[in-house]
Amino acid sequence: MPAFLALVAEPVFLLSDAAIVGHLGTPQLAGLGIAAVVLQTVVGLCVFLAYGTTASVARALGAGDRRRALALGVDGLWLGVLIGVVATVAGVALTGPVVAAFGADPAVAEHATTYLQIAFLGVGPLLLMLAATGVLRGLQDTRRPLVVAVAGNLLNIALNVVLVYGVGLGIAGSALGSVLAQVASAAALVAVVVRGARREQAPLSPDRAGILASAHAAVALVIRTLTLRAALIVTTYAVVLASDGAPEEIAAHQLAFTVWTFLAFALDAIAIAAQALTGRYLGAGDVAAVRAVTRRMIGWGLVSGVVTGLGLAALSPWLPALFTSDDAVRDLVVPVLLVAALGQPICGVVFVLDGVLIGAGDGTYLAWAGLLVLAVFAPVVLLVAWSVGGLVWVWVVFSGVFMGARAVVLLARERGDRWLVTGLR
């Protein structure tokens, strides 16, 4: 439950930004949509800082070596610092060409560029948040990340309102407010990990071998995440293609994707439990417990997907009004939300199985499976966007082909035994 509440709090950063920016105007909201996809792709590629750290720390904890668990966590923090510096410099320098590649309206592109150039300054803190949260989850502590997530989001909302409307900075104020909130959240989480490491007398200085080992282990997860982010970027490109770059359809897609992401984080709470528990039980050599909790979490994922789907369908006529006053955008987003609602049960199962295999350290399979799914999905969604067109049909392909193919490859792996590797490695 703490993981659920923390994960629901995380996308509120984007939800609050969308709600505040949406009332500035449709071009601003569409610009935020493009910027959000780019920013989430950069940060999403580094999600291994949380996932890989959770699995390795949980295994060490299951094997009874808490000092080693925290040492592995500190290595993850230093890796986050190094990647954050590179990502920030590269992101600020390449913002213009990246935004231009989407081919959006000039006014939309201008707002996207403004937001991104500021938001990239918060990438480093975001990566530290990922790494520190992964350490605490691996230690079976999901409560302190919850406290920090809630406090960070409240700060983010307050700063956004003040800077966007009070100071009058517009969309730039929204980006700046989020960056400041992310810095504060990262500092709080890192402080918790550092205190724990000191109690266990784990080293805090950079360990070159440990950092390189963390980076090497993360390669497969990076490829897996890259395929997922590539699928989301292809989906956004398909929307632009299907709509001929119309701001209303891009804005509607942004709102639908924001809501879908919010629900994905909610469903991913069970996947977080899967990562931590799978790693811990495999570290302790208890395969029977791994099988038992996997079956239970798949059941919870399916039930949770049905519940979120019904809730989304029921609220779909009213949700758009929270984010925009543009009637055209509201009318476009309602049927898309209904399509997303139908796909929620599949999402629940997919996210759980993804968490189980990440917790087991089965990154190589996830990487190859991701490449296969992307190879199937990308040509289908682009063909539909080009031949049939329409925002709704793009979302039908996303929910049916992309999520359906992921379910097939993950269920096939879970039924076997090759991922059930016990011990510290």
C-alpha cells in the first residue's frame, strides 16, 4: 500500500503541470505534451537505477548481508550522479533539434522548447530520486519514499501556481517549479540512504568497480526500457501523422497519455512489490515462495486492472474538464479514455510480470522480448495512422497490439523455470 500511494503521487508531478499549464492555452498544453514525452523518455531510460538497485539490494538482504545491500545502493547513487550530469548537458544542448523532429506547429514547438530547456536541469535530481528509492524498496522500506513523494508533490503544486500565475512566468514557471521540487525530494531521499549506510558502516565514497558492475548489469534493462520508450514515442509520432500536426489532437493525446501514465503508476505498485519480494526470496533460495507470491500478484494485477478500467470509463466524460477549457480537445479525448479503460486489465497483468522478472534479474529476456514487441507494434501503428488516421485508432493499436504482445511474451516466460535463479547473483 505505501508503494501504491507513492507511485500514484509520482505522476502527480505531470498531472499538476498539465492541469496548470492547460489553462494557459491549447498550444501550451500541446507543447507540454511533446516536452513530457521527451523528458519521460530520458528519465525512463534510467529507470534501471531504481529497478536494478531494488533487485540487487533485495537479494543481498534476503541473503542476510545488510551492509552489502547498502554498499550496492551507494554504488547506484554514484551511477545516478554520473549519468545525470551527462544527460543534463546533452539534453539542454539538443532540445531544439529534438523538438523540431516532432514536426509540430511553431507555437507548440516554442512552448515545448521553453519547458524542456529548464526541465532538463532537474534530470540529475530525478535520477538520484530513482536510485535512492530503489535502495529503500530493496530494503523493504516503501514508507519513507511515500512521505517524500507526497511532500514533493505538494511543493511542486505550490511552486507551479506561484511561478506560473503569481510571478507570471507561464510554462517556464511550471518547469522551474518542478525542478525545485525535484531537488528537494532528491536531497531528502539521499539523506535517508546515507544515514543507513553509516549505521551499517557501508562505504560512501565512489567505488569504481561497484559503479562499473552496476552499469554493466543495467545494460539489458536499458535496452528493455529503450524499447518501451521507443514505442511511446512512435505512438506520439503516429498521432501527429494521423492528425497532420493539429494542436487539438496532440493536446488530447497528451491528456489521455497523462491519465494512462497515472493509472500505470498505480498498477505498477504491485510490480514494485514483485521486484522487492522476488529478489528477496530468490536471494534466500526460496523458490516455492517466489511462485506463490507471483501467482498472488498476477491475480491482484488483473483485479486492479478491472477496477481502474471501470473507474476510468465512469469518469471519462468529466476528466478532460480538469485539464482544458477547449471544447474540441474535450470531445476528442473522451473516446480515447474509453479505449484506454478497456486495456487496463491487460496492463495490470503486464506490469506485475515485468516486476517479477526484473526482481529475478531476468533483464536479458526482457530486452529481447521488448525488441520483438517493438518490431511488431511500430509498423502496425504507423500503417494505421497513415491509412486509417484518427486518434482513437492509434490508441486501439496501442492498447491491443502493444500491450497484448507484451502480455504474451511475459506470460510465456513466467510459465518456465529459467528465470528462477537463486543466491546472491
